[in-house]
Amino acid sequence: MAFRQAVSPNRYMRQCDEEGGRERGNPGEICSSCGPFDIPPKNAPIERLRRWRGIKEGWYDGGSIAFAVILVILVTDLISGALGKARIKVCGCGLGILDAMIDLMIKLSFVDHDFNNMNGMPMVFGQIGHVIRGGRRIEVSLYDLVVGDVVPLKIGDQVPADGILISGHSLAIDEASMTGESKVIHKDQKAPFLMSGCKVADGYGSMLVTAVGINTEWGLLMASISEDTGEETPLQVRLNGVATFIGIVGLSVAVVVLVVLFVRYFTGHTKNPDGSVQFIKGQTSVKSAVNGAIKILTVAVTIVVVAVPEGLPLAVTLTLAYSMRKMMADKALVRRLSACETMGSATTICSDKTGTLTLNQMTIVEAYIGGKKIDPPDNIELMSCTAISLLIEGIAQNTTGNVFEPESGGTIEVTGSPTEKAILSWAVKLGMNFDHARSKSSILHVFPFNSEKKRGAVAVHVGGSEVHVHWKGAAEIVLATCSHWLDADGSAQPMTSDKVDAFKKSIEDMAAVSLRCVAFAYKTFDLEKVPNEEQRDNWQLPEDDLILLGIVGIKDPCRPGVKDAVELCTRAGVKVRMVTGDNLHTAKAIALECGILKDANASEPTVIEGRVFRAKTGPERERIAEKITVMGRSSPSDKLLLVQALKSLGHVVAVTGDGSNDAPALHEADIGLAMGIQGTEVAKESSDIIILDDNFASVVKVVRWGRSVYANIQKFIQFQLTVNVAALVINVVAAVSSGEVPLNAVQIFNEFNARKPDEINVFSGVTRNHLFMGIIGITALLQFLIIQFLGKFTSTVKLNWKMWLVSLAIGFISWPLAALGKLLPVPIMPFGDIFMNWFSWRKKQDAEAMVPGDSTK
């Protein structure tokens, strides 16, 4: 749904209330259109676009193409009839135009395919909802929601547009779809702004709509990440260079031939088959002279047509489409067709760790409670009752997960994020009854976990005037806020520098074996100091002088096959870099396990923290970006800075991401790869390819298919250009010598040479490729039938068996010649770049020589 915001929302704040709804008056004053649009905006629903692109406007494309085909065929037919040419020319022209039509329609079909995928508005906009208009509650399609409507909200609803809270009770909004953080925000008059696409987590209320469609925060984000930057893909750049070169050569040859034939014709050197001169000055009529000139012009145009590989656009499109279908089978959903070939040019991949390189199935395998290691980590006999009680209390209340215990005594179900599930499962083994533990205390205030502070907290009233503030988060960060620690007897002891070093050593040891370290701490607080409910939303929970309860190490094993996939990328010249929010020790250990990092003693800048990289200037980041292999404790903005630095160095960058905050980096990268399972809708909308199984091995398959696009197009170009060059040479020679264009057949021997352009043995595995053998057989059969039986139609002459043998012998010569050509050394730098560099060097030398007072002058 997309509407234009006609006026300021503040005006309607003064004129609307919860009972009255939208102001009474002309709806056009609120929005310039309340019904379907004449011209839908770019992010309108696809159903509305399909209605728009109907018979009224859609006939332009088809009608224009049909008119062009008919016009060209008629003109060609008239010229051919006037010159007495064979109808094959008309047929060839028609086939060429038909080829162009097919190419165009395929491209249009893929544009429609991409547009279906780029339709980025939340699914809520296809629903029916209630609004208050004119003091009356009515049911409307949310496509027709306009600025000034009052929308009732309740728990479970999705916010349909941007708006301002009018009234509500305990209204809490989950803004994870916009921010990427599982953080529930309480809304009141101090924080009244609501964003479309977010979900109502608790409470109820009503909102005044202030922006819809493209004007919402969601719409603006979708517009920014959906804009076409106009940048050409690497393949497009190369094909444009090839096309330009071919066009210049073909046009140049055609001009030379045209001049030569005109000179020969008007000087009387062109003769008819009976030996008579075609043009005699003063005797040949004007009509005959014009017909002769048109015939010569037709020959020149034919040479241009022969030189241009008209099938190249269709071959590229079909190759991309074929690769897209194959990539879908390999768990990769392509949202932008050109991303298929861009991925083949990738020189570096910036990958997340959790869920992509690892299984995202976490388990606590180490624990340090009471200042000592607990082995196994759920051995309660080695823990004090005080520590167990406080840990269970903090884990049960400070969580976004849940534990379901069936009354029948079946298997306990643990839900939540992978980290939460690991912690809750460990607490269950310690004897936690989830519902009972939560009922023993009441939550006063929650500080949700976020990726910036790497920790979260909850304040609970445990009875009387006693309040416990429980913190949980990254081990080294929580440890830095602790002034005491709980010993084996359950007594609080001062945190000395030696003890801090001991705990840091434990964290480093766990991180060294790729464990994610999480620490638990708490603090007692006086109930009288807790703010009242009206002021509690702004209460900053105390985060200093905490008592450390324990540190656990969570194992997230690498995915099977990831190490082989990384090794394959390295051999293929694609550098894999890990960008993760984990601490540097854990990231380094996982990178070593996955094969991303080879040296266990690597230091900065090979392994670097996000804040260190962020603090550097732009030129400094560019200098070290090439060397970075692992970035720990990174934020989405750090990933974006790394992508920008790598692109400025000339890299073709692929980036994986799953959170909404990853959208800028995914959009900035040459290829954005969103995770299909863990990824948010914003991340998917800003990506080019969606990895359906969140597996890094699937990313490598995408690279492989991208390179296959290059290989297939290279084969086609070699086959097409070889045929075109041969046809061009023969046509030029024949045109200059006789004025005729003789080539109407196709060579088939070159199909074998183009099959493996980089290998000498082009016949290996040829019998297993049934499609290729079938095409060769059909081509040979058609060529035989054309020459032997369709000579009148195609202007060919029958061959006897001796001439067939000679033709086959000439064709066979192309195989050893192709093998010899592959033995020639190929320079690393193309000849064009060598000449350009030489020209630039000479220009620089000449400029220096012109400087006054130069001794070399």
C-alpha cells in the first residue's frame, strides 16, 4: 500500500481524537486519493500493478514490436523483390527480429520476477482491519488506510502504518522487524511514536495514522535499499567492451567494403555473370544505377549483421535463468538475476559466524561457579545452595525463552534463541522448575539485551523490602562491572586484581576452544529506592558493584563441510572473512576451526575488534582492510565500514547477514546474501540472494554457479565469434571479388572447440553429454539436408562425396589448430591495458619533457 502524505500530521493531532477519528470533511483534504491510483508507486502491491499493466497500457510494448517486425519484413521483401534476391534474406531478417523479440520478452519476464520479489511492504497490508472514521468504527481494507485514520491496536496485532499513540494501557511494541533487536518497547505519551510492521507484544491502545506506504519508516527503508544504483556488473562491463569492439570492427569493415564496391561499380569494374559491365557512364539508366547502389549497400549491411553476434543477449539471459533454477535446487533463492554472474566475480566473502559457519545449536559445556571449574557443568554437588538458588532465579526471570513441562511427565520443551535455550536447559539440569521459579518473585523492570551493550538485566522483588537486580551478558563485560564474587560456600568475597586475572584467564581459555562465554551477576537493592510505576520506564538499573555468580562456556559447533567449503574458496581465489559479535578469542578459535584463519598467533590487523576498526580514519581503514581476516565484537555499522573499505580497494564483495541492522551492509555489498531461516524480512528484502538453509556451504555453491555463468558465456562467445569472424572474412573476400555474399551454412566443428576453451582435450566426457551430442547430430543432419535438397531456397550447391570429404578434412583441421592455439602463452594483463598503460606513460613523459628548465628537454 502506498499513499502520498498530503499534509502535516500535527494538523490532524489538533483536529482528531480517539472518538472522532479522522476529521469530518472531504477525504480528499487528507489524502489526494483514497481509492486505486492511476499510476501506482514503485512499491505498490503486485496485484495493483498487474491491474495497472493491463490492456490499456500494456498493448504498447506488444504493438510496437509487432509493427516493427511487419515494417522491417515488408521493406526487406520489397528490396529483395526489386533486386531479385532470394527470399532467404527476408527469412533471415525475420528470424533475427524474432530472436530479438524472444530476448526482450525473456528480459521482461525476469523484470516481473524481480519485481515480485522486490515488493517489500509487510504482509499486514493485505489484511482487513478496523479504523475509526467520523466517530464510527468501520472495517476497511488496509490498502485503503489513509493519514488521519485512528487505528485500534491490541496484543498480537501488527502496526499497519506509522503513527502516534493517542491512548493506551501497558502498550508494548516489539520493534525487532525494524531494529533487529528482540527488545520490547513500552509506549506512552513520552514515547508515542509507532512504526509500521512492528508487532504489539502487550497491552492495547489506539494510534493516529501519520504516514502510509512510501512515507513510513519501513517504506523509506525499502525505497533506499531497492534503488537501482545503475552500477554495471563485471560481466556487463566485459560484454559491453566485447560488443563495442565487435561493432567497431564490423562497421569499419563494412565501410571499407562499401567504398571498394562503389569504386569498382562506378568505374566499370563490376560485371554481370554473362561478362557484361554493370555500369557504363552515360549509358546505364538512373534506375539501374540506383538498384546497383542499393545492392552494394545491402552487401555492406549484411557484413555488419554477420559481424554482430545477435544471439549473445539471449544466450546470456538463458544462462542466467538456467543458473538461477539450479541455484534454487542448491538452497539459494535468487532475487536479482544479475547477482548470478556477479557472485562468480566475488573476490571476498564477509560471513557471519553464528548459524552460517556454525550450527547455531548451543550447549553449555564448561562452567565456573564459586571460583572453580565445575565438571561436568551441571554437577550440583560442587555448587553451593546459595549459588544455585540465585542462578535459577536470575535465569528464570532474565530470559526471553520459555520452558514447558508436560503434566504427563513427557519431554521438557525449551524454546527461545539458541543461547537462551542452552542456558535454560542447563538451569533445568540444575533443578529449575521454570514456572515455580518465576512465581517466587515478581518482575519490577526489564533492561532487554541489545547488541550494543552485549548484556541485559531484570529487577525482581523477592519479598519484603529486598530486590535483586540480575545481569547476564558477555563475560568480559559483566566481569568488568563486578566488585565481588560468590565463593564455594555462597559468601561474597571482594574482587581482587588476582581474582580478576584468574577469571579473565578462564574466559580466555574457554574462548580459545571456540566457546561463547556468558557471565551471571546480581546485586541487592532496596525496594524503597525503586521508582514508582510512572517513573519506572526511565529507571536505569544499577550496573556497578555487582556480585559475580558464575561464568559458563557455550559451544556452537562448526557446520559439517564448512572447512572444506572455506578451503575450496581459498583455492579459487576468494578470501573468506569472519565478521561476528563474539569476543575476539571465540571468533579466533572458530576461524581456526573453520580454516578461515591459518595462524593461531595472528595479531592485529589480521584479527581486530570492531571498535578499533571503527575508530580509524577512512584511509587507515582502507590500508588495513585487505589484511583483516577476523573481526570480533563488531556491530552492523562496522560491517558496513569494512564493505565500503574493501569495495574502494577494487574487491567484489559478498556479505552475509540476518538482522535488520545488516540491511545497509547487504545493500552496499556487490552481492547481499540473507539467511532464509534466521534472517529478518528487512534483511531479505535488501539482499540479492537468500540462502535458504543458512549454510556457508550453500554460499560456496552460489560462487560455483556464478563462475559457471562466466564459463558458459565464454564458450558461447568463442563459438559465436569464431563463426562470425569466419563468415565475415569469407563475405568480405567474396563481396570484394564478386559482389555476392555466399555464406549460408554453419560450421559444426567449432562446437567441439568451444566446449572446453581452456583444455586441449575437448572430447573428454563428450559421450556422457547427451544434449550436446543430440545438438551436434541435429545440426549435421540439417546442414546435409540444406545443402543437398534446399539449394534453391538457400542458394547452395549440391556436393558430391569427394567434396564432402574435402569439407570434412578442412573442418578436422580446426581441432589441431585450436589445440596449438591453447599452447600459446596468454599475458596476465590484456593487450588493451598494456597499450593504454604505455600510452599513459608516454603522455606523462612528454608532459615532463615540456616543463621549463627540465634538464631532459
